[in-house]
Amino acid sequence: MPASVSVRVPGTTSNLGAGFDCVGVAVERWLRVTARAHGAAATVAIERHGTLRALDSPPDADLLYRGFVAACRQAGRDVPAGLVLVADSDIPVARGLGSSAAATVAGAAAATALLALALDRDALAALCAELEGHADNVAPAVYGGATLVLPGPPPHGLIVTPLVIHESLVLVFAVPDFTVETKRARAVLPATVRHAQAVCAAAKGAALVHGLAHADPRLLAAGFDDVLHVPFRRALIPGYDDVTAAARAAGAFGATLSGSGPTLVAVTRPGKATTVGQAMVRAWRARGIAAESFHAARPAAGYESD
């Protein structure tokens, strides 16, 4: 066993409107974790830096540790004694940018590297998706790029395939200074939808995938205009209508929730990315809400370890 290993895992944005629970994109915000084990005591310590400083959960409840334990169990190994996980992140927490999925993947990847576990990316993706519950965030965190993920027929587990995002498109993010718990965002969703609404959702999902691949403005506008989850979650986001309207007025093809929010994501051309981001921030500022923006010209790579 090496003295220590380091892994880094990207943040992610999911849904992108009509890609509800199945489309995700890796984003250039990173969680970096160093793992080492020493001593005979069966203890675990976690040092948190960056955006993780605000977390106060006990180590055994942290998704980093839970991912580490799950990987060990999957491989039939014990968690090493005296485990120390040092984590530093610039992924906003509870903002719809995949911080929970990143932590789960980072823990499992750290265990795999530290203990030389026989777990490939497919095994890690399936393991982490089951543990964390959001395969649309886990898949791009593991494989990188943009992904489509859905459950496959037994015993095949997850079906993950890469999606194309046209080189002329940029994703622009506006991150406000408040949080929305995923459980709360999930709780507002209806148990069923009308058949006509489901048909519309399917069409919009197809429009999203084709629009991203071909930079088609009409299809992107339709794909970012979701009917399955955004209409029910928008009330949780003060200023949602103002901020998304500001993005479109500034040149975005569409704007919607990143994950379950409160971060909002827009899609536009590279030359308009800064203008769109500034417009979104100003719209929130007009409502007394501070926000910051950034944009991603291309999807990030998946997790890396050394």
C-alpha cells in the first residue's frame, strides 16, 4: 500500500432542462482528496478545506468516507486503520453542481487507488450511483464529458454513453449565495404526470440532445424549457424567472436549473458568455441576492488518481 494517494473529481451539472435525471456534464470545478492510513486504531479523520469548511457532519457520515467504505466492501477488503482523508474543494456545496456525487466518487476512487482494488470505472459508477442516488451526476464525475445515463436491464447495471456538445456552445453558470437541499427539491415533484405532459417531456429531451450536438437554437430553447421538474422547483429559487429572462435577453439560447438549483445554467455562444453571466448576476442583485458567475467552454475530464 502506498504511503498516500491523491484523487481529483470534477463538479457536474445535471438535467440541463429536459434531460431530467439522465443528462449530466462534468464542470471545471474540482474536489481534491489525499488519502493515507497509519496506526493500528480503527479510526477515521477528515480534514476539510475550501468550500467544505462549512460542513460539520461527523466523519463516518461524510460521503467521502461512505464512498471509501463502499468501495472496500465491494472489493471484499477492510477499511484500513488510521484512515485520514484531506479534502479541498472549489465546488459550491448544495448549489446544484454535484458536490455530493463528487465526494462519493472521490472516496471510492481514493480507496481503489490506496488499496489497489480491482474496481474499474464502470464498477465505480454503478457503486457510487447506488450509494449517492444521482447517476446523472455520478456518470460525468467518473467518465468526464457530457453523458447520458439510464438503468440497464439486469444484470447490466447502468447504461452510460457520451453525449456531444457542439464546440460553438458554452455553458454559463450563475451561483447565488443561498442553498437548496436536494431532498426538498425532490419533495415538491408530483408522483405522476399526465400522458400528454410525458410525451412533451420526451420530445424536449430529444430536442436537448440534438440541440447540444448541433448547436440548433430552436432545439436548445425547447430542450432547456423543461416540463417535468422545473415548473415545480422554480418557486424554491427566488428570482428564477428574472434571472433566466435576463440570460435569454443577453443572448442565451436557454437558461434553467443546474441540477435542482439554486445555481442556474444558460447555454450560449462563446462571444456572449461573459455578457450572459453578468446579466444573470445583475438580475439577482436587483433582488438583493449576491451571486457569482463562471462559464465552461468545454466539459471537464473525469476523475483522476495518482
